[in-house]
Amino acid sequence: MQRLKIVFSGPIGAGKTQAIASLSDIPVVSTEAQNTDLAAHTKALTTVGMDYGELTLEGGTGIGLYGTPGQERFNFIWPILSQGALGVIILIDHSAADPVQDMARYLANFDKIYQGHIIIGVSQIDKKPERPFEIYRDWLRENSRNLPIFPVDMRKRDDVLLLVETIITKLEQE
Ligand SMILES: Nc1nc2c(ncn2[C@@H]2O[C@H](COP(=O)(O)OP(=O)(O)O)[C@@H](O)[C@H]2O)c(=O)[nH]1
Ligand SMILES: [Mg+2]
């Protein structure tokens, strides 16, 4: 049986753990701990290690779903987690202070590792509906980045599934 791997990344609160929980057929394995970085985010519990879930597609293909640690001081784990992955789904919190800057930073970090196998999901749009979605497309165009980007709600399984299927479709086209 095939066994594939997809990585979810993005800042704290973007919805990584939620995305994996919405999609996984098994209870998500998370290493949560008290957030000692309250300046960065007020969420009391946050992921310091990683999240792991599993999804079985129609036809029996198994996909391992890996969530990267939120805090940037754990960035050394990114290349390790990424080994053998089909691609990375970068989740951005639309309601954060500067989500375009977040997107730019995560893209810079993952460009070398994934060489284009990157999909962007923008979550929490309902928390800041007055901020236009075009800010992301404008930045991508200005920086000559032609990457798939979707507005998503990680609490909705179909939204997460769209991101996963887009990564797989992108690979099929190569
Ligand atoms: N309102 C809203 N909440 C969301 C959305 N996506 C995720 N969440 C919630 O945001 C919170 C933070 O998500 P979490 O998965 O813990 O973020 P992580 O730090 O990236 O793992 C959770 O309570 C999610 O259910 C969204 O699009 N809108
Ligand atoms: Mg988390």
C-alpha cells in the first residue's frame, strides 16, 4: 500500500492542528504544552513538537499528515519533517497583525525545501472580513510567484481536503 506524506505549516493559531484533526481518520497525536511565548500569541496551549494524523484516500492510498511546530525557535525541525513529503500546505491567519509578511516569511523558508510544491491556505477570514483577500494575490503577483492560494476554514473538512487534493493534482501535472 502507498504511503504518502504532507506537511502543514504556518504561524501559531493559523489552524494547523485543526486542519489535521478535521481530516484525520485516527485521533490526532499532538505534543501540546503550555505556551510560554504569550507575547507572540495568547493561546494557552500550543504545539511545541508536532501534530500527526492519517487520512486514507479512496483507492486506499494512505497519507500521513504532519503539522510543524508553531514557534520559530523550533524551525530546525522543518527540513527533518519535510523529508519525503509531497509538499507543504502553508496556513496563514488572515486576522493576524501582518498576514502578508507571515506568508512571505514562510515561503522564503520553504522554497528551498519544497521547490514549488507549496499550497497556501488563508484561514480565519471570518475574524477580519473587512481585510481584502487580494492582499495575498497582489503580493504573489508582484513577486512573480504563481502558487495556488485558497480562502479556507480549517474547521471544514472539505476545505482541508481541497488543499490536499490541490497538492496531489499539482504533482500529477508535472
Ligand atoms: N473562526 C475561525 N476559526 C478557525 C479557522 N480555522 C481554524 N480555526 C480555529 O482557530 C483555532 C486555532 O487553530 P489551531 O489549529 O489550534 O492553530 P495552530 O496553532 O496552527 O495549530 C482553533 O480553535 C481552530 O478551530 C477559521 O477559518 N475561522
Ligand atoms: Mg497547533
